[in-house]
Amino acid sequence: MDSRTRWRAFAVCVAVASLTILDLSKVNVGLPSIEEALGAGPTDLQLIVAGYALAFGLVLVPAGRYGDLHSRKRMFLIGLSVFAAASLACAVAPTILVLIVSRILQGIAAGLLMPQVLGLIQQLFVGPERGRAFGLFGAIIGLSTAFGPTLGGLLIAIGGPENGWTLLFWMNVPLAIILLPIAARLLPKTQPHPSGANSLDPVGILLLAVAVLALMLPFVLTTGAPSDDPARWWILVVFAVFAGLFVLWEGRYSKRGETPVVDFSLFRISGYRNAILIGTCYFAAMPATFLTLTLFLQQGLGLAPVFAGMITIPFALASAVSSWWSGRHVEKYGRALVVVGLVLVVVGFSLNSVLAAVLPASVAPFAMSAAMLIAGIGGGAVISPNQTLMLADVPVSSGGVAGSIGQLGQRIGTAVGLAAATATFYATVYSETGTQSDLVVYHDAYRNATIVTIGFVVAALVFALLDARARRLNGVR
């Protein structure tokens, strides 16, 4: 493919990826509207947000494996078609149950798409050009994540408080329909395939699916309400059993000369392994931060959804510029970029929480926007360099499944982070309501939730420092 065609194919991939990521963040501001329109309870709302992430994560690895073995283009077109249909079902959902089921189907479609996007980017570009591509990818994904609440608030303002939430899903339908024929024309028809046996490993896929479901489900069912059933944590025993069976099966399957669904030799690549840990911890913090910030601004300070969403605009713009710059310089600075970025995220989030507590409600949102600007500069230096470093030493023929494992870590992180932060937020609200003023209650809830999310960022920073040290000892950046 010539350079122009490659970049046009890249644009299609990134446009579709941004649609799937937007649906992780823009729906947050619609939760109060959905609650009022469909009579949703705390568990229903949690399933709408975390259920998407759960379904997303559940199909990532098998979808990446299938795309690597057969056709990333075919899997991409199937995923985009299902995403359009699921978005339509969400938009017309008459009950909360239909919305939850449609939302989970939407997450499955997103899980089909994302591994193909990462595999195609790695296939289309090599060397410094790949770094620039992942830099742009990170910039657009960062914009999608941070602009999601603003876009969601604007759509709700247009559609009204009762029916505006439907526009959050209607938006996807025409965009997906437009992108389908363009993708069919531009995406490469051929690709390199893994050497050796090319079986899909259905038993391994089933064992992995049960293990992932059992790991994420207890967190998806965590809302922070007193009615949460403690017995849900016993599901983690199922995870431990099936994770063990999966590892044993994959070892036996590999010894038979077959290709397992997860190539454990990838984890011997230290940059790949550490990048997954960094990404998992970082994504445990980011969606949870935006969700609890939105809850604080709307329920605590009484801001309309559109204005609550605007608080994240500085983060979005700063992260886009920072991500683009970082993608161009990742080969020069390496892991040091990610370390500096994570430090700035910790500073920005900490300052944001302090300003929310000490400033008057009329002034706090403006100051919090400035703090989010600092976090955005750091955030842009995390996602795209980490993605580039993760796949730098991975064979192109395994790009889809390697990228899907990284994405699976991010989705698991998202589910865990959302559960931990929102449970902390609402547990504080439940325990303090009636003993303090509403504003103080929500200040405390947001502060406690922010402590949780900062903890995840600090964990990512620790892994980044360890990786930087290992790289320095090996003479690489």
C-alpha cells in the first residue's frame, strides 16, 4: 500500500476506535437521565457502564486471535456492523433490561473491533512511522475519553433531560454506516500470518472467557450500596480455578504442536509485560476519575450535564497535543516519557481534589479545569508511548492477539477501577447523608474516590519506574 492509502486506512481504524472509547465515557453523564427515564437502580447503572467494559474485555483475546489467523479486515467489518445494530437497540430500548442487554452487545462489538485496529496499525507502519501513528492514535483516543462527557452533556441538552440519553446511542448509527463501505474499500485485503499450526484453540478460548468473566463480574456488581451482596466475592474462586485450568491447557496444547490462544512467550518480552501492567493500572484510574468527577459536579455542585462535561475539555486538548508530541519522540526518550507523564497525572488529580474541597462551589469548577489541564499533559505522555513500547518487539503476525491482551488488561483495570472508585464514592454518600450538609458529603465522597484513583496511577508509576530501570540496565530506552 502506498503512504497515502495507509494513512487513510489508519484514519478509518482510529475513527472506529474512537467510537468505541467514546461509549466508555460519554454515557457517564447520561446516567441520571437514564435513571429518571427508565427507573434504573444503582446496580442497573453500574451494569450500563461496567457491563460494557466487561463484554469488551471478554471477547478481546479470541477476536484478536481470529483476526491474526484469518482476516483482520473481515473481523473489523463484522464488529462495526454489530456495533451499529447494538447502538440502534440501545437508542430505542423501552426498558432498562433491554438497554443493559443491548449495551453488553455493544461492548462485545467493541471487543471485536479493537484488536483489529491495533493489529492493522502495527501491520501498516514500521519504525518511526509506527511511533507517529500510535502517537496520533493515542491523541485521538485521549480526546475521545476526555471529550466524551462534554459530548454526552451536549447531546442530553439537545434532546432534553428525559430523552436526551437516547442521542448518546443514536449518534453511533449513521457514523458506523458511513464508515462501513470506506473500511471495506481501504483496509488491506492480505496480512502476514503466524507460522506453524493455525488452530483457533476453542477449549482455551472457553476457559479464558470463564476466567475473565469470573474475575470482572464481582467488580461489575459492586455499587457501594448497603444492599451489595458480599457473597459476590466468592466468584473470584471460580476465576482462580479456571485461570489455573487455562494455563495448564495452554501448556499441553502448545506441546502438541498447536498454537495456543495466548502465546505465553510474549510475556518474556519485558517491555510488553511491563506495558500491560502500566496500562491496566492506568485505565483502572482514568474512566473511574471521569465518572466520579461527573457525579460530583452534577450531584454535588448541581451542574447541568453539558457544563459538567466541559470541565474535562482542558484535559482533552492537553492530552491530544501531548500524545501527538510523545508519539514523535518516544524512540528518543522511551519509558522516561511515561514516568514523567504519570507524575503529572498524580499532581493534576491531587490538585483537582484539593481545589474541589477548599474553593467555593461557584469557583471550584474553573480551578478544577486548570488542574485537569496538568493531568492531561501527563496523560497524553502515557497512552501512546506505552502502546508503542508494548508492541515494539512483538512480531507483526501476532499484533492482533498481543494488542488484545493489552486491551484486556485495560478493560479489567476499567472494571476494577470503576467498582473501587464508585463504591467508595457511594459508600461515603450513604454513610454521611444526614450527618453533614449535602455539599460536604459530596466533597468527602469525591475526595475518597480520588484517593482510590490516585492509588492506581501510583501503581502504574511504580511499574514504569521498574521498567525504566530494566531498560537502562539493558542499554535501551
